[in-house]
Amino acid sequence: MIRVALIGAGQRSVSHMTALSQMEEVEIAALVDLDPARAQAAQARANDRRPPGSRPIQAAIFTDYRAMLDAVTPDCLYLCLPPFAHGQIDHDLIDYGRPMLIEKPIALDMGLAREIAAHIREQSIVNAVGYQKRYSPAVQHAVGRLHGVDIGMVISIRLSGLPGQPWWRVQAQSGGMLTEQHTHAVDLMRYLCGEIEHVYAVGGIQLSREVPNLDIFDVNACTVRFVNGAPGIIGNSCAAPAGAAVFPPHLVHVVAREMVLSVNESRTVIRHADGESEEIQSQVDDNLEMNRTFIQAVGTGNQAGIRSPYDDALRTLAVTLACQRSAETGQPIPLEAFLQGP
């Protein structure tokens, strides 16, 4: 039996617990949060959502992760914190020496993220970051179809309303929409089309000036250049009217030779030059698949199947933080230098 402990009782922990409850080899042993009532509520939501036949979730609740480690001695850890909370806790859990799944965004500072990445490498622990969309069969099909194909342009636009969490609207706590939310699309752009070498961005607060305690950009427009020479466009706004949700319905669009490919976690649509099109639907829960893959890696000690290790997620973080830096300074940012740091 693999004993799992989760640190942080937000929505991502609920999703992970719901997935883990479906695995016979897993016991959800502990849930840690500074607010025990929030942890109890998260566990209750996960129990409400788990499918028939899955294992009831009866995790011990802790308010201190160090006390939890001593009392429970879990076999692996899920670190599901708001972005601003990363830091010493990451290092303490890495020193514990057990496999870790860390939710995105992994940090709000490249220096801290580089330190954590180096510590993970030093400890040689199995590690994963929660970019679950990489585990979708629709995304995997898109990867296969684009392999060896000339890429012309890559586009991702996301329009949504403002989330309700107060910390989300504070730049120092969330990193803004691009880093906290649109990061999944940026990660898919890299996964599908290769590394990004250069970014330039503009952004501002155009429609949300009356929102209390908001200092994140409510609109962003970024242009990027891939190593293969293809340009990319990343645009987002968290000031769209309520109900606008995500538009268009695909996360990433790729203009390639003889086709346009559009993909999200549930389907890939390919439109060919001759006017024909094909659609690949996925019925697989990508979050469940990511959790299964991680738990398998915990059991075997082999993380070959993990599609987003920390070192790779570091590059996605670099793209989003470099775009933010570019928008703040008005300067283009060479990504490799930004990634490596001073």
C-alpha cells in the first residue's frame, strides 16, 4: 500500500484525492492545511465526487507538515500550494526524500525555482509537476501528428472572468493570469512545438481598475519565437464578462504544413489543406491518468513515464515569467539567459 500525504487543501488537492481514491494500491493517509476546517471541507468534497466503488477518503488532518511527516511517514507527497507559498516548505519536503508531485505554478521567482530544481536533482527523488493535459490521449495524438512536420505559427488565446480568491488578483501572490492559469496552454505549446527562445509582451490593467486590491494585468499580449523559427502568439484576459469562460474552445492552435491542428485535453481537430478534417475525442480523465502514472513511478522508482518532471516545468515557468518581465520593462527577453539567471 502506498501512503500518500497532501499539503494544501485547495481545489487541486480535491481533484487529486478524487483520483487517488480510485486506486486500490493507494491510501490517502494525511491532508495538511493551516486551516483544519478547510482541510475537512476539501476531504468532504473529494468524497462527494469520488465514483461508486472507489475507496472512502479518511485522511488524518494536520496543520503542520513537519508533525505530519513524523506521525504518518508517507511514501509520497503532493504539494498543492498557492504560488506565493513555495519556498522553505519545498526544500524541507525534498529533504524528506520521498517522491513528490508539485502543483503548478512551481514558484513565482526563477531563482527560487532553480534552487528547488537543483535540490531535487541532488536528492534524486522521483518528481512530477501537475501539467495533467500532457497525459490526454488527444494531446498525445497531436504530438504524434506534429512530429517531423514544419511548424508555421502557434496560437493560444484565453478569455475568462476573474477568479474569486483574493490572492489571485495580487501579482506578488499569484503571478498573474499568464503564470497562474494560462500556464497550461504555454506548457502545451512547448510540448507540441518545441522550446521557445525569445519573448516580447505588453500588458496592463484596462478593465479592472475599480476592483479592490487588484494589481495583476487583466490583459496580456505576448509574441514568442520558437527555436525552430516559428512565431507564437499568447493572449489572455481575466476581464471578460461572466460566462465568457474560455474562448476559443481549444487551448492551442498550430498552423503547420498542409494542416491546422487545434487541441485541448479532450479533443484534437485537424483541418487539412484539401478541406477534409478529422477529430480525435478523448474519454480519458487526464488528471486520473497523471495520478496513475505518478503512483506507478512511486512504486517502481522509475519516472520514465512522467511527462512533466520539475526540470521541464522550470522551462514553462521561465516563459511565463519572462513574458511578465517583458511587459513590465518594455524589453524583449532572450529566454535561455532568463532561464539560467545571473
